[in-house]
Amino acid sequence: MTGWTEADIPQLNPERIARMRVLLTQALEPTRLAIRDDSHKHAGHAGSRQGLGHFSIAIESTAFAGKLPLARHRLIHAALGDMLQTDIHALSISAVAPDETA
């Protein structure tokens, strides 16, 4: 897992983060989950001008065991569903199984 926690950064989109947390928890039952809003770093960027956010996710789940990174990202994208079209412009992902280190 990464060295940051959600307490380290401002929450520009708390409702979006809460929704992302619900969707990821329901789909992947993570043992650890941190979501960081990086939107403030992208002011003026195309996605930001359209009101979409930039986020980083650090997630640990047994659902990732034995899966390659692309398969893990697909699970996350599937869990977030329509949010990738309506709320999220960019997503940075660190996804590990419990017996791995990021």
C-alpha cells in the first residue's frame, strides 16, 4: 500500500469519494482502501473544466489474488461503473492482494 492516507489531503469531492467507497466495498470487500482526491492538481485540465474529478485509489483485496494488474483494474472499473463516465476523469490505481506489498 502507499504511504499516504486520506487524512493527508483535502477532500474536494467528499460525495464522490463516499460513493466510490461504497461501490468498491460492495464489489471487492477490501481489507484496506484509501481514496485520494487529486483534482486540485489538475485545475484547468479538460476533465476538470467539465466537472469531473481526478482520484487515486490504494486498495487491498483478496479478489486480486492471482490476477494480473490489468484484470485488477478491470475489476475496479467494473465496480465503479457509470462513475467513470459521470464523475471520474482520471483514476490512478494501486491494487494488491493481502499477501503482497505495493
